[in-house]
Amino acid sequence: MASTNDLKNGLVLNLDGGLWTVVKFQHVKPGKGGAFVRTTLKHVLSGKVVDKTFNAGVKVDTATVDKRTYQFLYVDGDDFIFMDTDTFDQIPVSKETIGDGAKYLLPESEATIGMHEGVPLYVELPTSVVLEVTYTEPGLQGDRSSAGTKPATVETGAEVAVPLFVTTGEKIKVDTRDGSYLGRA
């Protein structure tokens, strides 16, 4: 348990049977009436964002989230198998928990996994990864200086919009948050 005075960004709260991360908070002391804390909370599993107001000094239930670095090993059905880089324990993480990040996971790549009571809550990938282009149409002569894009398939099977000058076999940098092309690697 913690007081609303102890709230800080990144703290995980156990509210209404769900886990919520504090995204933003503000202590407010109006001229009339009692002080309160205005917060923006994000649901850890669904990503839903809500605004919630607490009276100052009220006790809130905090949850312990253990963040560790894991190495991705392989896919087993719908589960992605990760290994703790310290203890070498292997854990399965469902495809739903990873979300769109699954399109950018290569074997032996590292990710941070948030665990609560032994259950994986979320997977944080590095903001960018280097992937090899396995297939893309050749760019047309004369189109190389224009700002056009074309689809390219990378080694993980994801499709990325790349500039016309990128060719098959090149390594490119991809943003894992939105799947955008960042440049050649």
C-alpha cells in the first residue's frame, strides 16, 4: 500500500481488479476544498488509458512488477519462448502479450519483460531493430530520387514500406513501435 502522495510515473497500481501504470500525475491544491491528485492511468494488459482523480492522502494498492532482460529463443505454436539472461530459466509468452512486436523478433534478440506474480504482462522491444530485406520489387530507373515507397518483406516476414532505392539483401533499420523504415543499417 502507498499513499497518493507517493505516486510517480511508471508506478503500477492494483485498482478494480486490474493493473494500471501511472502515465502522468498532478497534485492539485485548490483555494477552496481539499487537495487531490489527478492521474492518467494506462491498463497494463489492454493499453486502455483513463483519467482518475484521488483525494490527497488516500491509500492505493501498488503492484510489484519485475522487469528483466530476456533473450528470445524460438516459437512454439502460439507461444514465444524467452530465456532469462541471468538464471537461464525459460518462459513461454503468448503472442497476444507481445502484440505487433512479434513481427520484429529475431532469435537471440533481447527484450525486457514485465512480470507480476510469475505472469508476463508486457514485452518491451528495443525501439529499433536491424533486419534483412528478403524480397522487394526492383525500383524503376529515374524513380530513385523521388520520395516514393514500395513494400519490402524482411526476414521475420513483416512488410515494411521502404524507399525505391532499397534492394533485396540489404539490411535496414526498422522502428518496432510503428513498423516504419528508419534507414539503411
